[in-house]
Amino acid sequence: MSIEARADAALRVLSDPVVKEAIESYKAAIIEQWAATPARDAEGREWVWRHFKVAEGFEEMLKGFITAGKMEKIKSLQSNPVIDWFKRAA
């Protein structure tokens, strides 16, 4: 899969209202669990926190794909032979 195709797919996923709702609901539920964990249960809080970080990591990975796709598009525009010809002609 090309970088641009991966970026487009990631953008579709992150733009999907159901996916947005699922991610936000999941993160909210994790925060609720974390808040409800007794102070003496450090291991339980750590387990919940790791799940929260995984959810964040999933989102960040998709956002990274989108950013990489944008960078690739800029890069491809910069090395476009037609644009290069116009730059030399100017």
C-alpha cells in the first residue's frame, strides 16, 4: 500500500463518526475505571493507564499515517518534472 493510500485510508477511519464515537467512548470508560480504582491498587491503575495509552497510540498512529501522506504529496509536487521545467523557465 502506498503512503498516500495509507494516508487516505487513515483519514477515512478517523473521519468516520462511529469510529470517533467508539474511540472517545473507550477512552472515557477507561478514565472512569481509572478514577474508580482504589488508591491502594497501583497495579490496577497501571493496567487501566496502559489501556488508555494504547487507545491514544492507535489514534496517533493513524494521524502519523495522514501526516506522512501529506508530506509525500508535498515531496511529489516538489519533484514534478512539469513544475521543475517551469521553475527553470522562470
